[in-house]
Amino acid sequence: MVNAAILGFGVVGSGVAEVLTGQGDGVRKKADELIALKYILDVRQFPDSPFASCFVQDFSVIEQDPEVGVVIETIGGVGAALDFTERALKAGKSVVTSNKELVATHGPRLLQLAAEHGAVYLFEASVGGGIPILRPLSDCMAANEILEICGILNGTANYIFTRMVQDGIPFDQALKGAQANGYAEQDPTADVEGQDTCRKLCILSSIAFGWHLRPDQVPTRGITRITLADEAYAAACDRRIKLLGRAIAQPDGKVCAYVEPHFVSLQDPLAGVEDVFNAITVKGNATGDVMFYGRGAGKLPTASAVVADVIAAARQLERASYRPWAPNRPECIASLDELDSQWYVRLAKGELEGERLTIPQAQPGESGWLTPAMTRPQLEAKLAGREVLAVIRVLD
């Protein structure tokens, strides 16, 4: 029997408890042994919970219990979550998490700690919620050289775009709808400013390329300035606006990674991804494009991925482990300024080289343009002195 402890009893933690106990027979068959929930750590009291007898408030109880084999961290952040994860691994306990910020920031050290103490550190749920992406990327595509990762990695941002297009409502109103439906936090900064997408991209890139890419090394732009006019101009050229995280391997071995809104052609499968769904395209030199699609967040989809990692940890510790990431390589990061793209530009007045776009609701003097391919510095030189209302990269 493997005893498990859950750290944090919020949305994900409570979902893990439900999946782990509600599907006990199925989990046991897949893990080849019983996985029992022994502890739940939370500072709050839950006297009416069916798991009330499991609650403790002191992590040392879990840390010092030799019967606990797997710790499930769902606290979030890099404060207590980091402290408890390090202590659990040093005690020889495997750790499973959905904490993207912790993995993106401290993944190499935690993977190393796990290896040193005969444990594993698993985090499938940290990217894509219930979408299986990290293990296929690590194992199933191991024979490939990864050429590019490109994906919709944040369900909140994607939901906002869907509502703007389908309901014809502005960004602020769509965001309020996302909050009312529980898709966005009261402080939505990480979602709408691209930070959540950035952290997930860093995890994907670190696995794909084998060295730690840090969030502070990834240029990131959010979606707060996207307007209904921009959506209309996108539709005028058969495109949709999507917030994408991209990591592109360069011929010289460097990696260009960034997060930005993009104009995406309707012929691209990413353009049809709606609401809170995520989609990630991985391009390998042997496989070509492989897409992973599904619900990128939510209580039970995320809990499903967490419990799958718990099963993996219980079954085969050696095979369950991710390959360790090499340390950060600043010399291997390509400048985003070198990346050629077409651009959508919205001007308050005047003309620009390229294809002119027209929409019925354009303001007097306003115009939309698709430029020829060029770098961002080249574009900025052409726009110098002009009143620019919007600039969005076009996905090639």
C-alpha cells in the first residue's frame, strides 16, 4: 500500500481527494497496489468534509511519517510550496504537483533533489490541466529533435477571446464574465498579462530542449489592449486572435521563446480552439506536427492528471522520472528581435506598406494593415512618428 498526503485543500486539492478516493478500485488496479489518502494539510478547518479525519496543520507530521510515500502539492506559489516540496524530497518522498510557477522557477533543483534521495518529482498537471503533454513530449517524442512548440496555454485568455468574437462584447466585459464563471481569479493578472502562459512554455521548453529556460528570459505580452476593432480586422483577413506561447529552435542551436497575441489563420487548427480549451502543437523533425488538445484547467481535469502522476510514482519510480534538465544557458537564447513575421498594424491615420484591411465599424481615418515579413525593430522604424493603435504579430 502507498500512503499519500495532499498539501492544500483548494479547488485542485479537493478534486484530487475526490478522484483518488472515488475511483479507488480503478486507481489500485492501475497502480498495482492500493493508494490510500492518509493526510490533508491545510490551515483551515473542514469539520463537515468527508475527509475530516485526514486533516493536519503541521507539515512535520507528514514529513516524519515513514508510511507516506507520495506528497501531492496543490498549494501553489513558491513560498510554503517550495519549502514543503524540498523537505518531502529530502525525506525520500515522491512529490506530484500542478504548480506551474514552482516547476518553471525551481524545476532543475527539485528534479535533482528527487534523484539524490531516491524519489521522483512529477508535474504533468502543471501544463495543460488534464491534457497529457509532458510525458508524451519527454518519452513518446524522444526520438525527435524538437523544432518548435506553439500553443494556446491559458484557458482564461482563450475564453475572453471567444466571448469577444461570439458575443461582440469588449475585453473588460468578457473578463468579468470569465471571473463570474470561475475561469479567472479576482486578480487575473497572471492570465491576461501572459505570465501563466510564460511559465507553462518554460516547462515545455525545458523538457523539449533539455536545459532550464527561466520565465524572466521569455519576452511576454498580454491581451489587455486587444479591442473589438482588432478582432474585426482579424476576421476581415480570415484570421482569429489567440494568445500563443512559442519556442522555436534556430539553426545555430539557440531557442527563440516568447509569449504574444497573434493573428492566426482560420486554416490553422489553433484558430478553432474555443472557450477554456487549450491546444499545443509540437513539431518534431521526424513526426512533423503533433497536436495535444483538451480542457486546460478545471477541478477534475487537473485532478485527473495529478492522480495519473501519483499512479506513475507508485508503480515504477525509475521510469516515472523526467530526465534532469541541464542548468540555464543564456548563450542559447535567441533574441526575439531577430524573428521575421508579418504584422497587423492599426493606424489612427495614414497609410502603410502592405495589404489594407477594411471593416464597416472603422473609426474615421483609422486603417488596418498586414505588412510584409520583417523584424520588430524594422517595423518600429517604419512606424516612427505615427499614431499607432495596435500591433500584433501574424503567425506564419
